Amino acid sequence: ETGVTQTPRHLVMGMTNKKSLKCEQHLGHNAMYWYKQSAKKPLELMFVYSLEERVENNSVPSRFSPECPNSSHLFLHLHTLQPEDSALYLCASSQGVWAGDTEAFFGQGTRLTVV
Amino acid sequence: DAKTTQPNSMESNEEEPVHLPCNHSTISGTDYIHWYRQLPSQGPEYVIHGLTSNVNNRMASLAIAEDRKSSTLILHRATLRDAAVYYCILRGMNYGGSQGNLIFGKGTKLSVKP
């Protein structure tokens, strides 16, 4: 248990569906992140939020839409995904986006399969 | 833009020490050296980090070269539960920039034999 909780743990969705991934942390952190991990590939940073404001979007397609309503919650809204979007989606949090001397805590991830 | 270089894989015997190397020849003065590990089917887990001096915690030790161009993660007694991919990452302190992001490379896959 890292203090970062992701739901659901597994999700299967069709290409025309709309779904959302949820991430929650009660560690008092002010930075939250979405990562994508495809099979046999390193983790890719997708979005960075600092104090509920998006500070980085690493060329992620618009079919992925993040939302950070408060410092404890982060969502990733999904629509019209492609099979190649199937991956493990990981959420993380840390105290400070640009604080190199702080550690990040990761959730267990959501295993997404697009059919 | 890989800032660190690690061996793809390493093997260890159970209950023996493991030294995982990392090269980071382009490290800047404000970059912290972080280590994370990822067990199968789990999210990454923080292991340790340091700036200049060697660091110890309950999980591992971090030995940093004097010129900071390389570092070594030391697991003092490997267990089967230590089998994971270990990532060495530089994390900066540049306010307003992206150097503070955790950017993962391929890491080192550690296998532990009984």
C-alpha cells in the first residue's frame, strides 16, 4: 500500500466506449502524474499536474483527457481509443513537481484492454 | 533522451550482495540520483535517492562516485522478492522546467536465484 489508489484495476472497453480512470492520494502531495506502460516499453510520462493545474502534456492524443478537480484526485477520461492504447496506466504523486529531492509514490495501475 | 545508462540485466544469488551500476556522465549540479524498482505486475516503488554523499536506508544503499558521473545501488542481501526491474533516474530542481520529471529508461532487470 503506497497511499496512491487507482480504480479500476482492470478495464476492458470497446473502441466506441467512454470510460474514466481514477486516482486518489491522501499523502498531502501537490503534484500528480499519469504514466503509460505498454508491453516491452519503458514508462512514458503523459501528463503532469501541479496544484491542480496541468503543467505538462507530452504530445498525448486528445482521446486521452485528464482532469484534476482537487489535489487529491486525478482522472483520465478515455474515448474512442484504439487497440494500441492497451497498456498499464499508472498514477503517481509527489510533494512538488520540480523538487528533485522528493520521492514519488505510484499506484498499482489500471490494466486497460481496448477491443 | 536517456540521461542514464544501465545494464539490461543482472543475475544474483539469494542472500548475496548485489551491486547495480548506473552511468550518468552528463549529470548537472542540481540533479538528484533516484532509484526505483518495479516488481512484476506492480507500479514502480521508490528505493532511494541522493545528491553527493552516500545514502543508506532500510531497503538499500546508494554509493555515488566523487565526480557524480556514476552511482551504484547496493542491495546488501538479495532475496527472491528483490527480483524486479531497477531504474536509475536523474531528477532536477529546475523550477518551471521539466527537469524535475521522473523519466524512466529501460532499467536493469535483476534475477535472483535461490
